[in-house]
Amino acid sequence: VKGFERDNLYLNVIKTSHKKEKVLELLKTHDTPAIIYGATRKSVEDLVDYLRSNNLKAEYYHAGLAPELRRIIQDDFREDRINIIAATNAFGMGIDKPNIRMVIHINLPGTIENYYQETGRAGRDGKDAYIYLLYDDRDRHIQEFFIESSFPTREQIELVYNAISDHGRVTLGSLSDRNIEFDTKFMTHLRGNKITGAILDSAVRTLEAAGYIEAISDFEKRSTFRFIISPGELKKYVKRLNNSSLKDTLIFVLREFGSNIFTRDVPIEILKLASKIGIDPASLETDLTRAELLGFARYSKGSQFQSVKLTATRVPAPSLQIDMKNIEEKLANAEAKLDSMINFANSNECRFNLILNYFGENIIGYECGKCDNCRSDLPKESTSDYLKELIIKTVHIAKNKIIENSIYSVLLGKTVDEELKRLTTFGTCANFNQQDLEPILESLITGKLLTRFENSILLSEDGKNFIAEHEEIPVNQKNETYENKLELFNLLREERKAVSKKFSQNPEMICPDEILKEIAELKPISTSSLLSVKGFTQRMYNKIGDEILSVIKDFLNRQKLRVDTSAEKIPSAIAATLELIKKGYNLKEISSLTKLPEAIVSMQIETIAGYQNDIQISKLISTEVYNLITEKIDEGFFGLRDLKENLPSKVSYAEIRIALAIHKANLKNQF
């Protein structure tokens, strides 16, 4: 209705390889709620881990999460219980949240359409909102990989077709109506032929569109169960049954599904049903199979693998009628759209004018006045931040005893004062001039990070806080092992190897091993501290500096997480359950989210209670159930079986185990 212009959105592109750090800075600068979009599941998970380690409450969202968890996260974001979401493009279509103040892309979107749609989720209340695209030239490779995976070659399609037919043991000229599963053996064979999961999915869609195969839906792959005798006959049979486990299972199934289970095959989710009954999934499958063997039920076990079936007789792969021209046209279109997105990121023109032109709204001389290209007052991020950091550090290491002109002479490498020459920032701005540095220093004074006092430049309180946040992370030399240093050194060498291929140079020409060893020892985390490493030059920084800083920061964050994890003393296998308990989920929700039976979850909680006596687990089971159990405990019943036999049938073994754990850990006061 209004056209493509959004007059309350401020579009910005920042070229940086330090994306996590930049996201943290933007979140501290701007209001939330905020959505951060990443291209891969791993990128959004890693970002959230980083934000949490910096005391920001954030959640990640992608298609790999359980549906229940995705729903909970969406609800929490909609109701402002969570204000920061890092997501793949799976997030947002169902969100009509008016007050989103910022959208950040940490990877280049594949098309301007995707970029515009995702940025359009901000500022729907009409108030100002800020959009940031954090761009690195390497982002293109991610999108190129997605494009290549979406449009398989003729050879790849033929290879997948033959692999499916061979795996299903279908000969030329014959047809099988049997489902062909993409099991581990099948996937291993394809990986050996360089067919990834994404290429397989694309090839399957192509073959299905051409009429050669049919993909089996998830619903068709689910387990089903049905009684094939009448309710009266079943009742008589169950009464005579000596197997108590089978009897309990049949009664529970009947109560769960009612009369429908006598008239049709009812879909069954084994994990969920086993959790409700309070037995492990293997025991449930054994009971259902036994019911079928005894002749009064029909049980069809579902498949965990993707499946297809042939819909036409097998033909020689070269004879497949595939519209490759259509695929090639779509491939060229996808590549053209990616080029448009890259041009958008690199352009110096008004960003909204580029978008309007892309969508066919050609307005001569249009300027939005709000994007980074229209606003001349915005400094170039990388240079401005770099110079700002060096000036503040110079004042800091000079111990607040430096005049303005001395700051310039130190950074430019022009001072004759021997004491000032010993400052680690000496000469780090040799490629700049005083006119470049003067407005940066003034902006630091205006921003209240520095202050003038008589003839000196001093750090303000905010400046001291800045130093505290950006100081090198101290390394305990006594506790740091040789293996840790070697690990970082090898990570730096791997990064150098990748960069050397980019510049077609010998790795030693990019940065010698001796300097990499020194870097691994000192672990600099800022531009200025890296340039102060002996032997590391500006030329080296231009080629590999950002990559080195990124490797070091990721390494230090991983080291910190290792320490934090070991300090908690909670076995890693139950860490996910502990995290969900802390978030206040109940037993049923934890079982659903972790895809573990309630019985297993209760055992994990029993272990957790033994490690931590201050865990908040009052939401796990209801007060009513807890009181029923503790009454029996007070009467002298302590065994699981004894308690089960003396409690109402609605109380499960899992609930009993949790109550006992609480009782033993002296946590009754939480209820």
C-alpha cells in the first residue's frame, strides 16, 4: 500500500570480521527487542553463547529445535520475556511484534528480497529502528555454497537416482512399491561421492518433480498401532494376562486413544508415550510387538530415516527426462540476485534508493537521509574504532601524564622523548597524519571517554571502564599448559594457510612461524596490541590481522567456557536438562524438549540434586503430587516400588523419583 520505503528505518552496513564483538557493541548501544539473523544454525548458536558469556540474555532459534521449544521461544519473545533472538531465516514469519528496535544480519542474505523482508520486521510501530548488516567478503562463499547445493548438476542427479535404485535393489525396467530408506549405509555411500545432505534434498525434489520418485512424508513414517479384536474380547484377554508390564501398557494405550484404536491405525510417538507410561521406549516397543505376535493387535514400527519410493520403472540414468535448462536458468537467477545483494553491501549510494530501484521504484535524485551512506557524520567503523582504541590506550599507558601534542607524536612515531618512545603504541599510526587523529580525539572528549585538565589529557570514569572492558585477558602462566599454547599456535597456522591461498603466497610470507608463536604466547585481542607484537607489521595486519584477532578471541572464549563447565561439576550429559530446569520448565516439557523419556529425565534430576542443593525445581512436579509422595515417605515408604503401590495410579515413577531426590537433598522448603 505504502510502497517500499520505510521512513523510520536507519540502514547501515559495517564491514568487519569481528562480528560477535560488533553485535555486542550494537546491543549495548541501541534499544531492544532485537533480532539477529545468521546464515547457519552454528553461527547463531555460537553468537548466543558469546552474548551469554557477556551477561546478555539471549536465545537462538532455528529449524533444528524441537517444535515445542520453538513455540516457547516465540512466545517469550512476543511477550518481552526475551528481548534478543539470534535466528536463521526460520524465525519471523509468524511474529507480528510492533516494537522491534533493531535487526542485525551477521551474514550476507542471499537476496535483497530476503534482506528487505527480514529488516521489515523492525519498527512496525512507526518508531525509529536500526538495521545493521555486518559484512565480510568471505560471506559470499556461504551463499554460493547454498546456491550450489540448491541446484544440482546433471551428474549429481543421475548419481542420486542410481544410488536410490541400487539401495532399493530395483533393477532396470522394474518397479518396486517398497519404501527406500536413506539409512546410514546409504548416506555414507553418497558422502563418498561428495553428495552432501543439501544436494541430496535438491536432487530428490528434482526427481520428484520429474515424476520418477515420491518422497515419503513424516506422517507416513510414524509408528501406528491398532487393536484387531473387539473391546469386549480385549477386556476378557487382558483379565487373563499374567504379564503385568504388557497388561499395564495395553490399558494405558486404550485410555490414551479411546475407541479410535479399534477402528483405524493410530499414529504413536514412542518416546512421548513411553514417557507418559513411565517406562523406557525399548520396553514399550517390546510390549507393542508382543501384542501383535499374540494376534490381537497390529503394530507398524515407524522409520527414523528419510524415505522415498519409485513411481516409475527404473531407467538408465542418462535417459532421465530432467529439465536442466530450467535448473540452469534458476541457478543464473540466484547468482544474479546474490550479485545485487553484494553490490548493495559495497555501494556508496543511498541504501534505500538502491532498494527502491531494485523493486522498480525509480525516483531521480532520491536520498533517504538516514542510511550510513547519506549521513556524512558517521565515521568509517573500522578506522574510527582502531584510532579511538589507540588514543585511549596511549593515555592509559602514559598514566595520565601526557599532553595532546605528545599523543599525536607518539602515535605517528615522531617523538624524540625516549620515555614516550617506550610506549607500546609508538608509531602504530605511521600511515596516518595529525589531521586524521585530531577529530577522533575530540570525539572521545565529547563522548566523555577523555577529558582535558590543564595541559594534559586524562581518562574519565567512562574511559577507565572502556580500558577495563578492552584490556588483554590475563593468562595465568603457571596454570596454562604447553598443550593450550600449541593448540592456539596450530589454529593460527590453519588460519594463515587459508589466507595464503587467498593471496597465492607462501604462508611464511604472510606471517612467519616465530611471530605466530609470539602471538600465541601474548594472545593480543585488540588491533593496537597485535601491532605491538615484535615483528608484526602493518602489512601483515592488512592481510591476516582481523583473522588472527578472531581466532584468539574465539580460543579464549572456549577456554573460559571450559573452566566454567568444569567448575560446575555437573556431568556434560545432563547439562541440557539442568539448563531447562533453571529456566523453569516442568518435567513434561523437559522430556519433550530433550526427546528423553520422563523416567530418564527424573534420573538426571536425581543426579543434579546430588550435585547442587540450591537448584530451583519446584515447577517440575505439582505441589499436590509432591505432598502425596512425601506423606507416604513420612509413613516409612522409601522404595520406588513401595511408594508406587501405595500412591494413586496417576502418580508416575518419574515423579516419585524426583520427590525422593528433593527429600534426600533437603529441598522440601522450596515447596
